[in-house]
Amino acid sequence: MSEDIYREMILDHYRNPRNKGKIEEPDIRINDSNPLCGDEISIDLKVENDVIKDIKFDGRGCAISQASASMLTEMVSNKPLTTIKDLTKDDILENIGLTNLGPARIKCALLSLKVLKLGMVKYYVDKDPSSADEMKDQSKVY
Amino acid sequence: MQALLDVYKIRQDFPILSRKLFDGKNLVYLDNAATTQKPKEVIDAISRYYSEYNANIHRAVYQIAEEATEEYEKTREKIRKFINARHSEEIIFTRNTTESINLVAYAWGGSNVKKGNKIILTEYEHHSNLVPWQVLGRTKGAKLNYLQVDNEGYISLEELDKIISITGEGKTKLITLSEMSNVLGTIFPVKELIKLAHDKKIPVLLDGAQSVPHMPTDVQDTDCDFLAFSAHKMLGPTGVGVLYVKKEILEKMNPFISGGDMIKEVHKENTIFNEIPYKFEGGTPNIADVIGFGAAIDYLNEIGMKNVREHEVKMTEYLMSKLTEIKSIKIYGPKRSEDRGGLVSFNIEGIHPHDCATILNDFGVAIRSGHHCAQVLMEKLDIVASSRASLYIYNTKEEIDILIDALNHARRIFKT
């Protein structure tokens, strides 16, 4: 039932998103949208010595996509960039406390992770174009 | 006062309406603009074809093939009558509205639209009546001109006149628009528009996906040159669309899909195409579902399209009046229900449409949330999505009441 989805934690992050906005001169700026529903997420990152020094997200969409993005920024802030590589779909769903979402809504919850992984891939490929092949599957989350 | 149509009796013809969802909840199906439910007459007609006379049409001489051909062609005639076309060969079967429009874009547009030409459409078009023209325009070097939609959801014929004049004589090759918007619900004055276009010798394509299922259609009266619509939005099965084209235009059109069934003679170096409409129906068609569509047309005729329309006007009035009572709701499209088809798009402040639809599902209520395949319109309205409730012949006031309860519950959860 939807009361299980729209608990206070989700609604709080939806209404008062953490780390929302833009970073001036970010090291990574990346965005994506969910073509089925039009949810949009963009993420800015500041990276120092491969550690995420600052992260901000911006976007429009449903409570699940926006709250999930807000919680994800808290989760990876000040962590090594490589942690993004290891983050899985289940990590996100557990983090936001929604492990029984239907197939349509799961995509809302995972959009921000997808964007973050795309950003990480872009960062490494920009640094070392020869890694493109090796990195190309790293942004898959579904 | 006597009811226009006996909704409760009609409901008994739809097996899905008596199924139970989780917790024994009834299905409150309000997503009819996406697809409608099917009466048992349609389901039975399809099943009868497969169990009694399944055979390929138009060629074989044995009994069941002749029966199949006859039933398939009967549907063509039923559709001719349903939209009041002059000739049954003006009716082409496709897979859906999208394919019908693509057929015009490729087969007609391919030889009639040239570099520097213009195609006029509106800002509220469904992607199915927008992307094919973008693709054609890109191939041919032709441009699209968008007719604006105002805040109330109307378009202006003066603006259309202006656009045509600015473009220059003979440059505008086609005007293409939905007769009814799938987001705003607006029914547009196509007859006047077509008259204006024809005065300037411009043909008009109507996307009838939303209008044909919900009101009487008369192609001789509107005088449209092309009309596209889908069976599955009017009680019929998925996988069948219709394209109506005026005979004099159709006779000059090149084929779209080539191959079997659309030929008269094939030689190593050349082919003589079949006559219309078969020239446009390459390959084995969706025989079973075309026959099923015939049963859907019979069902609608039994009710009467005027009654369908009157029922929806009344129900839309009720839906609009109930929605308006909800705090901080924004309703899109015309205020007058006679200018509307049976659908209403809305947003409740602070609740995203997807969240709204998820909560409504707890009540068994099925509505659509999203951009409704009309992203150009969404940009114009400056929203990413909306919720949409859309009605048909089997919907009741009680179901609208359940929708309203569910919306108020969503407001409580989101504390708006």
C-alpha cells in the first residue's frame, strides 16, 4: 500500500531536499531523464584526489525520484569516487527503505544512481579515453 | 428523465469490469484515452475466427478462407458507414493511428512535400502526429509550423490564416491536427478549419484517435482528406488502425509497405500494384483483430454514437465539478464541458502525478500520469507531467466519487 511508500522520511527528503542546486565550475555535470515519465535529474560533482568533495543534484519529478536523489547525495558525499562503482540497485532501495516497489516505480528510485554512474564513467573516460570500452557497462543499474 | 444509455447493463458485457483486484477491490478504470476495455462480443468474435474459420484472406478458394475474407471485408464496410465515407476502398487497415499517420507521411508526403515546403500542426499534437512530420521534414528539407494553443486550450483560426499567408502561396502542403487533444480534452472546430484550408487548396489530416471513439464522425461533412484512428480506443482489439483517405488522393498515392497481397502482377523487373485499398495493405493483415473490430463497431452502433457523446458530456460535467472542489487543483483545458471530450488532465499542487497515480491504485483506480506523449504541449504548459482521468460508456458517477475520495486521500498523505 502507498502508506508504506510515502513514509515521513521520503516525504521529508521530497519537501526539503538535501544538496539541491548547482555547483559553480563542477568537475562533472551530468543529467538524464526517464523517458516513460519525464522525471529529470542532473548531478554536479566536485572531485579531489578521486574523492567526492561536493555533490549537488537538481531535477523535477515524483517524490520517489527526488527523495532518492537527495538521499543518494548524502550517501556518497566525501566518499571515494570508486564507491559509486560498487553501488547496486539493492543498496539504493535499502537506503531509501523501499524494497518492494513495482517495476514502473523502481525506475524512479534508481534514476539518480544511473545519472551518478554516468557521471563517474564520464569522469574516468575524459581522463583516460582508452578506458571507454572497459567503462561502458559501468553505468547500468537496472 | 430516462438515462441515455443503461450503464449498468453495459457493464455486464465487459468481463474485466467484474474482476477483483487486491483485497477484493473493484477495478475503477479511468484510462480510456490510452485504451478501452473490450466487451465479450469483441472477445468472442476473435475467438470464433480462430476456432471456426481461421484462414488467410483474399486468395484461397476453399470455404473457410472465403468466410474469413467476407468477415474481414465486412468490417471495412462497417467502418465506411461508421465514418460516413463515400467508398469502402477509402478505408485502409493499419496497425494503429501511428502507422496510419506514417503511411501518409511516407506514401503521400514522400512525393508531395518538397524542400522549402511547410507542414502546419499544433502544439498539442500527440507524438504520433508530430514525429513522423519531423522525420519527413528532415528528409525533405521541409519545415514545421506550430499553431499555438492558448491558456484555455483553444486554437485560433485567424492565427492559422496568418501562418498560411506568411508562408506564401502554395508553400503549405498539409495541415495536420488532432480532432480532440489527448491532454487538454479540447474538441477543435475542424469543419471550419478544413474549409479555410481547402479555400487555399491545402489538404487536412485529422488524427481521430481520441475523437472517433467518442462522438459521431462524418468525413463527408467535415470534408477532411485523411483521417487516422485506432480500434483499441473504441472497444476493439489492439493491433488494428484505420486510415481513411479521399479516393481521388488515394488513387495517386504510392504504396507504403510493399510485398505480398498488395500486388496485381510481379515480374523480375517490375510489379503492377493491386488496386486501392489493397495496394496499401502489404502482407497478411491482422485478420482476427479486424474482425474483432467489426464487432466493436456493431456494439457502438447499437448504443449510438450520439448517446455515447451525451453520456460523456454529462459525466465530464460531473467529473469537472467534483475535481474543482479539490483544494489547490489545477485543471487543464476548456472550462465548458461541451467543448471537451470525456477526459480531464489535472495536477494537485505538491503531489507529482506519478505519486498521485500510485496512491490511487490503492483504491483500484486506474488513471494515467505522465507526459501523455505530448511533450511539446507539456513544455508549453511548463509542467513535466499531469494526471489524466478519461471516461467511456461504462463509467459511472460512483466511480468518479471513488476517484475523488482517492485524490483526497493522496492530499492527506502529502499533507497538502
